[in-house]
Amino acid sequence: MKYNLVSKHSKEVVHTVDLASGVGISGARTYFIGSKKLDEKEFDKLWDVKYYKMSKNPIRWWE
């Protein structure tokens, strides 16, 4: 399953990771906390972890 790391300020997806299906949001959050090397409180001020969703209207730059 894929998870997104989303900035709370800009709502921009900063990083996407594909983890085992049994990990869940809490496991993905733990992964991102480790990758950012922040404590939980600082992480929660800056980031949200959400399930990956495909865009309904993908950008087709080649058209």
C-alpha cells in the first residue's frame, strides 16, 4: 500500500512510499518520522500522513 507525506502548510505531497499492506497509517507515520529525524511533536506540527490516491485528472503534459 502507498502512503503520502503531506505538508500541513502547503498541502503538497512531499514524499510517497510503498510499504507492506499490514503496516497501516501508524506504521507509515513511524517510517516518515524516522526518515525526517524529528520527534513526534515536531513531526505532527509540519506533516500529515495520508493514504495515496490517484489523481482523477492527471496532468497530460505531452498533449
